[in-house]
Amino acid sequence: MKNTSHKTAIILFAHGSRDVGWAGPVHLIRNSILVMAPETNVHIAFLEFMQPTLEETIAALAAEAVDRATLIPLFISPGKHVKTDLAKILDKIKITHPKMRITIGSSIGDSEDMRETLADWAYRTHRDACRS
């Protein structure tokens, strides 16, 4: 009988910055996932300027025998970084880690839940600013 269990992970994929504090919110998102689902394997990867890169994260996951990952692009919209840069990186990863199945989630702006959350946040920020 074939073993059909898979070891999985979430990868939060963000742009990165030369400002070290920039990654703080990304780590807070990771921590919130771990509070909701402590058994979840959650990693962070950056496109540029910060470590770990997506390639480094995938290599670490492969070393842990993870064979399925859900990549969450923490980008407002699927512009060049998601459509082109990420695609190029994933093409290379498919060669170095052919057994790793990576599913790409929607960008922030493509998620109805996130758009509603951002709209609510923008409105509340405006409302509160107008009260003072």
C-alpha cells in the first residue's frame, strides 16, 4: 500500500527591504498563524535584500522532508515581482527540488477577505482622524 501522507508548510513570501525592521509585520503574521494552528509549519522567505531567500527556504523545507508547500505572496497585487520574478525563481526550484509541490495563493489584493479588511481599516483610520 502506498503511503499518501505528506509533510506540508506555509511560506510567507515578501519583498524584503534594506531596513531590518521592515520584516517585523511579516514575523507577526507568522506568529498569528502559529497561535491559530500551532502544529503548522510556517516559514518566511524574501524576494530581495533579506534572508532567507525563497530558494533557501525551499532547501530547508526539503531537508525536513516537506513535499508540499503553500506560498502566500504578501504583495498588494500580482505585479512583476509575483508574475515574473517569482515565476523565474520557481522554475529554478522545480529543477533543484522536483518532488516539492508548491501551490501559490492569491496576492493580498486578489483576496476578497483582505480587500474587505483593508477597506475597513482605511475607513476606520479616516473616521478616527476626522473625530480628532
